[in-house]
Amino acid sequence: DFIFGQTATAWLDQIDIRTIATGCITASGRAANNTSYYVINNSTVDGINSSIPAGDNYLGRPWHAWARVAFQYTYLGAVITPAGWSIWSTSTPNTQNATFAEYQNYGPGSYPTEGPRANFSEQLDSPVLIGDILGDAWEDEWWVDLSYMQDQV
């Protein structure tokens, strides 16, 4: 798991995630009364090199039952499995209240190019907005390097 935690809210914009082995990109441990949300926006997810097999990685798995993660406007390389998302474990799937969402991703690991996605995930009708995650005054209340922000969606 590259990005994991229980209480953090994160808007990750224009990041480059390169996998080196089988695994998951995110593991959200959000509890029911927590506002935690991970949004990966305008980014790239792929293998570190051609030695990483296709379909070997997941976008995320629910560390706890209220996990919440979205990938949007992101290039997903062939390393992403067609299901996209994974359960936590066979004995504790943690998918009953999880929000695993995507919006206008592209590339060989995206939906519907390689679908179908896991039945506990969804394709959004509109993008998640940065203000909905960090608040309307996000530019003043959080540390933000605006030089990396193409579009504040």
C-alpha cells in the first residue's frame, strides 16, 4: 500500500505512482464518523518498468469498512487489474460501506477499457471537487504548491 491511513484527507494532484511489485495503491482505514477521503487527480499510475506484469496491482483496498478513495483524470497503466479494486481479505472484505470511485481515467488499466470493475466500486457522473475535500478556502487553509496544480477540479 502506497497511500494509507485512518484519518487523513488528501488531494493528490499530478503525482506519479510507480509500482515495483504486486499490491495496492491505497488502503483507506476510514471509520464511519470520519471525513477522510483520498482523491488522486490528474496523475499517473504505472509500473516502474516493463518487468511489472499487467494486471498485478489494485487501485485500493478497504482497510476498514468505510474506506473512501477516488481516482480521476488519471492515466492507469496495464499494471492495474481489470477489477480495479480489491477486498481487504477473504475473512474480512470490508466492502459494505466503502466508496471506491473513478471518473474519466484513461489508459490500458482504466474502465471500461479493461472492465468489469469490482461490484463494490463505481464510475462517477461528475468529478470530485477539491473544495468538497479540502473546503472552500483550501488555498489559504492548507499547504498547497499551486505550481503543481493544472486544474483545481
